[in-house]
Amino acid sequence: MNNSLYVLVLLVVVLIWFFLKRSKTKSAAANKHSTKTIRKEPSFRAVSIQICPQACAAAKNIRDKRFLSHQAPMLPLADCNVKDCKCKFVHHNDRRSHDDRRFASVTMQNVFADKEKRENTKSDRRKK
């Protein structure tokens, strides 16, 4: 009788431990998904105007200019004098048409990030 009581208590402890461990792993998995950060890339999507063969002077003046999507002029342009305008927008991922210009020179690359190279020839006037 005494042994069966110990076995029963041991069985209850093992079951409690099993359910607690199981609930921890589920909550850890749930937290892993809930704390997932969504990084939003900055949106600089742009459009430029692809002119039609009989394009007006207003469209020709701005054909190489890129506009942010929400700042683009409406087509047909306000100054357009072509009766059947077929100009359309071309979409771009970035407003910039060229590569990034930062650090264009290798010499300038480490000017501000490099270690300080002062040579201390004089003794320091402060007392040590």
C-alpha cells in the first residue's frame, strides 16, 4: 500500500512536470512568432514619363525626370496640346537613377571613421 502511494505521487509529479514543460514550449513558440519584427523598407518608388511619338513640348521637357509616385503629374499634362496623347508612366523602384554617390573616393572613405593619427611630440602640460 505504501509503495503504491509513492508510485501514485511520483506519477502525478511526472504528469505535472510534463504538462508544464509542454505549455512552456508552446508559449515560447508563440512568443517567437509574435515578436517577429516586420521591417518596412523605405518606399522611394518613382515614375517617369515615357513619351509617345507625337509628344508635346511639356512632356519632352520632363521625360527624363523621375517623380515620387504620389507627386507625379496627371497624364495628359496640363500643358499638353496633342489631341490623342499616348504618353504613359514607367515605374522605377527608386527615385535616384544613378548609383549611390557616398564614398566616391577611397581616400575620403576613412577620413572620419579612421583612428586618430596625431603624434604627440611635446610632453603633456597636465600633471599626471
